[in-house]
Amino acid sequence: MGKRVKMIFPVPMSEATRPMVESQLPPEFRRGDIEVSFVGAGSTITLADSYYDMAIMEQAVIQAGLQAQVEGFDAVCINTVSDSGLAALRSRLDIPVLSPGQSAFHVASMLGHKFSILTMWERWFPLYRKTLREYGLESRVASIRAIEVRPDTVELLSGKEDIVFGKLEDAALKAIGDDGADVIVLGSTTMHQSHAYLASRLPVPVLNPGVIAYKLCEMFLDLGLSQSKRAYPSPETLKDAAFALGAG
């Protein structure tokens, strides 16, 4: 019997946005025995430009993931490098819950000595610093570099390739040459359209975090692994109604 993965994008998805988000996982990255369902979270578009926005995203992702197990999903894959809602959903659910930041940062640490995070703007730096501190990986980071181009949750990078791709390449080369990075991690799943371009031009591995997290989902499902309930104990009493405000 096939498995089902719930892929949670941290903001609502329109019919125009959905194909661009789903293109993270082209057919060659998917398996016939695993069905992937992309869902948008919450009802408010956020840019994660502040701790305030990050809290909204956290609640929206948790709300979108609460019922995944009851709905028959076999795993949850959070689709934001902020890893919003990761710990809460691991506590609430028994099925495996994976996220791009944790997944990509740990894989980067396996591929090299130091990795750099390549991102759109400096306003996202706090979310990386928060998770890197929690995962104990600060010593493995060469740098965080931003190209200072405002992110677009509707078009992603579409229509901006000529400008954005070159800026990302220049920033990545500085991370490698000046900062000592031997692996590059894209700082957002919304940057996935730049991966092939950068991977073909840079002399080090380039990690597309949404794909890394999904492939780890596959591995967890294949091996029958899930988060430790010693680390993420289930609540004594379910209080899912407390997250209803974030429903969308």
C-alpha cells in the first residue's frame, strides 16, 4: 500500500502559486508508491520579516499539520527553512515530521566542514540563527549571505531570474572564496528555482532544502523511523482548538 506525505507550505497558496511551489519536486524526484499533497497554511501571507511574522507562520503550520495523522498521512514535511512548527508537530503526531532547515543543515555538515546559507534578504537572518543555535550547528556555519532582494510569495523567483540568479552566484562565490564555505544551502524553499543554475556553476555542493527534507521523509518511511517520543513527548491532553485562530 502506498504512503502519503503532507507537504505544508507556510502561507496560503493560490492556484497561480501552487504550480511553482509544487515544481520543487519534479517527476524525477518522486516515487510511484508515495503520494505528496502540497497544502498552504493559515489565511495570512507573511514574509517572515520579523519575529511577529515568524509567530504567525508557526501557528499556521501547526494548524495545518494537526490532523495529518487522522487524515491518513504517513509523514509531514514542513516546507519552510524556518522549520516553523517542527517541535510542536513532532510532539503532537506519531508519524515522522521533517523540515528543510534541520535536514539541509545536517546534510551540509556531512558533505563538508563549513556551509554558508545563501538567502534573499537580511531580515531572514534571525530565523537561521535561531534554528542553528537550537541544533548546535553554529560552529559549522561559514557565513550567512543575502542579496537584498525582497522575496515574492506570489511569483517566487519567476520573472527575476536574470537579476536574482547572478546576484546569488556572486554571493555564493564570496561565501566560498572569502568565508571558507565548502557547501552552499539555499535559505528558502521559495528559492528552489535557482538551484539548477547555481549547482551547475559553483565548485561546491548546493543544497535545495525542500528536496532534502522530502528525501529524508522517504528514508524515514522506508526504515520505519519517527521522532523519539522521549525527546518530543505527546501532550497529556489535546488542545487543538487553541490553534483554531490560525485555520485557513
